[in-house]
Amino acid sequence: MKNKAQSIMEYVVMIGVVAIAIFSMTVYFKRGVQGSLRNTAGQISDGGMYSPGATVANSRITRKIAETSTSYTNPADSSSGSVLEANKSISESSTRIEQNISKDESVGDFSQEPQR
């Protein structure tokens, strides 16, 4: 009975090691598939799909921020006679933000690709 339990434990450990190995290899499998897709896309488009040296990307972000702030003090009201309501400082502020984003990207010929 002791040998049977030991062999079951050995099988469980072996299955666990194989599962961990397969799980850790998924990153490499994904990268391999992505690389082959990129290679195929490059062959179909004669290198125009993506070319690190010939790809030019520009982006421009313009932000316009306007902030206004007003503070004033509440003057003492002689009719109510309340000292607690007198001389309270009140502030108001507002912020307006405008943001414009423009992006453009161009891919040149594969012949523009620098030699590596």
C-alpha cells in the first residue's frame, strides 16, 4: 500500500512539473506566432506594413487651461446683529480645460529602410 501511494505522488509531481513547463512556455509560443504573423504581413505588403527605419509617426497634444478664482468677504450685517455671519471669507473657482490631439503616421518604401 505504501508503494502505491508513493507512485501516485510521483505521478502527481510529474504532471505538476509538466503543467508548469507548458504554462511557462506559453509566452514563447505567443511571441513565435506574433513573429510569424508579422513576417507574413511584411511579405504580403512588400515590407510596407511595418518598417522601423521607414515609419514616421508624429503626435501633437495641445492643452488650454483657464482657471478663474474669486474671493470676497461677507460684510457685517447690522440688521441681524449676528457677529458669527460677519467677516466670512467666500471663495469661488472654476477651471476650463480644452485638449486637442492630432496624430499622423506614414510608412515609406522598404528601400528607405537603413541597412542593419
